[in-house]
Amino acid sequence: MSGCFLSRTGYTIVPISPERYGAAGEWEKVIWSSMFWSARWIRQRLTRRFVSVVRVSG
């Protein structure tokens, strides 16, 4: 059974298939990297917003 993974970095859909990620370790790697990139993306967005708010008020 194949599934799709939605990446927050650019909303790119990466197809995930058992043939490609057969081992559980590979799945873990995919999940951890996606979590890392999501956190990084959110942090960048928040930082950008914070910087713009500081600019406006300052």
C-alpha cells in the first residue's frame, strides 16, 4: 500500500511506497526528517513575523 507525504517546506508531495521504504528504520528517518523540516519551517515563519512586527513598532 502506497501513501503520500505532505511536506510543509514547499507543499511538495513525496510518494512513499513499501518498496522504497521497506525497513521500519527508513520510515523512522522519513518521519523524523519531516518533523525537523516542519519545525524549521514554522520557526522561520515565526521569526520572520516577529522581525516584521519589530520593524513596524520600532
